[in-house]
Amino acid sequence: MLFIFFLVRKIIINSKTAFRLLLFVTVIIGDLRGVLENIYFL
């Protein structure tokens, strides 16, 4: 029972980390696109 609890907690923590990483990557890609568009218009 305790093992299942720890397993679930680990999965939740990993999914939070994955979500943050995805958000971080999305922000970086968005910034890069904005910079590339600015360079293109200049």
C-alpha cells in the first residue's frame, strides 16, 4: 500500500517537472520566434 503511494507521488512529481519543462520550452520557442520576426522585419 505504501509502495503504491510513493509510486503515485513520484509520478505526480515527474509530471509536474515535465509540465514545467514543457512550459519553459514553449516560452523559449515563443521568444525565439519573436526575435526572428523582429530580425526579419528589420
